[in-house]
Amino acid sequence: MREELNAAVKTAMKAGDKARLTTLRMIGSAIKDKDIAGRTSGAEQVSDGEIAELLAKMVKSREDSAKLYDEGGRPELAEKERAEIAVIREFMPRQMDEAEAKAAIAGLVAEIGAAGPKDMGRVMAALKERFAGKMDFSKASALVKAALAG
């Protein structure tokens, strides 16, 4: 993932695409910050799964900002946020659709022997471990509740 990002930065520099270059550098900076924070735990670099989680958080943040800009009558700023989202999504793994997420949750519930709502924390932790960056966990939470309810 890091190599893809570095190649994209070089391409954007050669093309003179300043908006894309700014977003790519912002992604690189966020990854470096995560690397530095991770050094205290002994890891040299964060994994691709952790990078995918970071990118998902960046997208979520920009979606929220774009919504607020739209509500505040600032469409030009909302459009800038959406352009950044498009660039960030290029580096994210493909997101599971609802059917895939339900199948993964059902399999995981059976695998760990989750029996009811009290096991929701265990199921969510296992999902985050296995499907980091590939699943929207705010939506997955509702699916897990439904699966554990019956």
C-alpha cells in the first residue's frame, strides 16, 4: 500500500495535479504519524490493515465535513472534501457489500460460538481484527445485533 501511495505521489507531481498531490501527501503524513505512534508498542511500521482503518476514518471525517459544509451553504468546500474522499478511496480495499458482511458475520458468530447479545463485543473485536478496512463497522454493528438476536 505504501508503494502504491509513493508511486501516486510521483505521478501527481509529474502531472502537476496540486489538489491530488496535497491529498496524497496528507495520507502519507497520517500514515507516518500512525507509524510513530506505533513505535511505542515495538512495531516498526503499521500493517496494511491498520492503514486501511486509518483511510476509512479519513473518509468518514471528510463525509461528515462535506455534509456540514452543504448544510452551511458552502458547496465549494463540500466539493473539495468529496474530491479528497475520491482520492483516499483509491487506496482502500474494496468494501464488503451487505450480503458479504452478513455472511462473514454469520460465519464468525458460528466459529466463536456467540450465543446472544452479551457476546457482541467479542464478535465486533473479531470482525475488526479480520476485516479491518473492508467493512463499515457502524453498519456491521446493527448486523451483528440482528444475528445475535436470533
